[in-house]
Amino acid sequence: MADIEYFVEKSHRRTLSLAVKPDGSVVVKAPLFVRNSDIKRFVDSHADWIAKNVIKNAARSERISHVEPLTEPELKALKKKARELIMPLVHEYAEIMGVTYGTVAIRAQKSRFGSCSGKGNLNFNCVLALCPEGAMRYVVVHELCHRRHMNHSRAFWSMVEDYMPDYKEHRLWLKRNGDVLMARIGKQE
Ligand SMILES: [Zn+2]
């Protein structure tokens, strides 16, 4: 087996941690007192995990390498379209669930499809307008269920399932296509 190349960042932490960066480099975060030989042993013992993640990251980079980011006017149009598609769903589900909500913002974010604040203000990502209807519906149901459960507890997921029995299929679609969709946002927010 070839030696694994890695970078070590030592700091006042208590445990060793391992990460594979998007470019495939391996970084070990280590406490100041840990010897280099122990760090090497730690890395070697995680060789399979590292190999798996290097491949995963390379596949991800390949998937998003051909994605053309949306232009400013395209993003603006997409936000408008997303609002038109999402607002009726928010109304519909809030009513059948019997929950309230505050403001609804449509954003161009690279990190998430939706969020719900403690005050009930909802955020939705404009890329939802590029998703299948079921996936968009799932994000609306998900965020509105946070009006009852501000967490991802078993009770939360069972509420999601009550209102959308096939939600797992849509969640999986978003998981599989999320990186390509987010790459279309470019450098926004
Ligand atoms: Zn959530």
C-alpha cells in the first residue's frame, strides 16, 4: 500500500479528526501532545475511509464541473418563479396542518433548500423551481413541520410522513441532485 499523504493541523483540541477536502487532500486535526507516529497510525487505520471519500469527492467535482451558474437576470427570474410555485403550497399545507408561519423569503443559497426560524419565518431556495414538484412539496412540508417540532426528532419525521407518505423518495432525489442544483447558484449568499 502506498503511503497516504496528509497535512497535520495541531491545536488545543482533545481528539484526532480526519477530513478529505474537496480537492482530495487529507487533513488531520490533532491535539498538541499527539506524536507523529500515532498520527500516521491513525491515518493508516482509516485508509479505506479515506479512499472512499477521495472517490466520492472526485465524483462530486466531476458532476459539478460542467454546471453553468445562472446569470443575475436568470436568478431573478427563478426567484420569481419559485415564489409563484411555492406560495400556494405553503398556504395549502399550513392550512391542512393547522400551523401558522411568518414571512416567506425566497433566496439563492448554496447551503440549504429551506429553513424555518423560531419565529416561523420561512426561507426557500429558488433552485426548488428547478426540481420535480414532489421535491419542492417535500421541502415545504418539511419546513412547516418545524412549526410543531423545532428539531429532527422521530416525532418530526412521523409528522412529515403523515402529510407526505412518500417523502423519502423526494428527500433522496434532493440528496442526489443537491450539489448540481447548488452549483447553479454560483457565488450568491
Ligand atoms: Zn429540518
